[in-house]
Amino acid sequence: MATLTVPSAVPSVADDCEQLRKAFQGWGTNEELIISILAHRDAAQRRAIRRAYAETYGEELLRSITDEISGDFERAVILWTLDPAERDAVLANEVARKWHPGNRVLVEIACARGSAQLFAVRQAYHERFKRSLEEDVAAHATGDFRKLLVPLVSAYRYEGPEVNTRLAHSEAKILHEKIQHKAYGDDEIIRILTTRSKAQLLATFNRYNDEYGHPINKDLKADPKDEFLATLRAVIRCFCCPDRYFEKVIRLAIAGMGTDENSLTRIITTRAEVDLKLIKEAYQKRNSVPLERAVAGDTSGDYERMLLALLGQE
């Protein structure tokens, strides 16, 4: 499901560090060399390179990257080079500090990661920012958004396959009743979405569909301009169909007059080692255009080459 391509014969960590150092030195930066190494190493390999680079040259690799490149290319390389949990911590901090109702990044991190991964994000957040993710979300989000997002990012869900069908039936009924009364921020809706396992939630949503004749998200479209309803739909889509959720984020990032580089970079760097192949397939099916072609048409230069490498283009 990942699109990351790692060569069958990977050079030693020392060789990678030496080549990266050469890429940074001299009259001009060798961006192609940077891409050829970092865009083709997995998280463990990148972690080892960062550690060895700092030990060998007395300088953080990320500092060398920032000193030599800039713009969207720099952001893509930096985000990709970070450890996945550290990357999510950085993204979460950015959106928590500049939070606004239309931002779904915290939902993506809370709902499209496993329990251990989300716990690692919270630990990385502690270490990097000397605060908890929960307190920053609570400090900046407001109203029903705070009520939903704080327990979402705090969750440690059970990940087993077990499902309680009776509970799915009763909680589908609770969700339907609250939604019919437009009580979208009700404690019961928040409790169900922020505590139940993915398997239990999927069973509840399926029961909702069977019982009431349409998906729950259809009932959460009563007001298309309501950002809280859009957030609830994003939570559900991240659990039910993450590939289609991320495909839509990419499609909206590329569509229109200008490209949303931040969203495009975020999805490609966070999903390349996870399920970007499925997202590519969803994009092709939805738009009848390969994602690589769409990205190439909306980006340029080293930034384009970095994203295409992560998309698995040879």
C-alpha cells in the first residue's frame, strides 16, 4: 500500500551521510542528490542517517537542509525526513497554534493513525514543545470543537476485531436521535466517536445505514456551511474510508486557480509509507487521471521531483 521505493542494495549510512554532505557543500546545492537519497529511505533508515550525520559533522541534518534549500521543496524534504511521530507533532503544533474551524489536520492525526502511533505523537509533542498536545488543543480550539478534539487527540482506542452487535444497534439509535434533534455537539455523540474502537464504530455506522436507509454522513450534511458538521464527517470518513478522504484532500488541493501546497505536501509525506498507493488508486478512479500527472501539472522544479519520488514514480 505504500509508494515509497527503497533500492534493493542500500548504501551504508556513512555513505549516505557523506553524499548528503557533498550535496550541501560547494557553489551550489545538489538537490537531485538529496532527493535520490532521502526520498528512497524508510523511516528507520532516515532516523539512522540523521543520527550518524549529527555525530559525524556536529550539525543536525535538518539544519543543513534548511540552510541550503527553501520554499515548498524545503518543507517537503523536512517533513519527510522527520520521524513519523515527530512529523505529526510538528503538524499538530502548527494547526493548534493557528487553529480555525475549517482545519482538519488534528482529525487526520487522531483518526487515521493507530493507537500506538497517536500515543507516540503525544510523546513526541511533549519532547519537542515541552507541553502536551491536549493542553494546546484545549487552549486554542473553542466550543464544540474543543469538546470533540481534546478527547480525540487523547484517545487510546482498543484495536482488536471484536464487535458488540447489541451495542452497535443501541449506539446507532442514539446517534440518529441526536442528529435528528440537531444536537451535533451532544455528549453522547462525542463519547461514541472518541472512545469506541474502529471495528465497533464501523459496525455502528453500518447498523445506522441498515436501520435508517442511508449513511450517517448524509444526515450530517444538513448545513453544508457548518464547519462542525464537516469536522464530524471528516472523523467518520477517516475511520471508514481513509483513502477516499485523503484523495479528496489532494483533489481539492490541486483543483482551482492555485495549489494548496501545504495540504498536498502533508498528505504525500504522511501517507507515502502507509497507504498512498490506495489513495493513488482512489484518485485515478475518481478523476480518470493518474495522481502523478496531476501533481506534475500543478507543481514544478525540485518540489515536483520530490513529490513524484514519494509517489513512487521511477
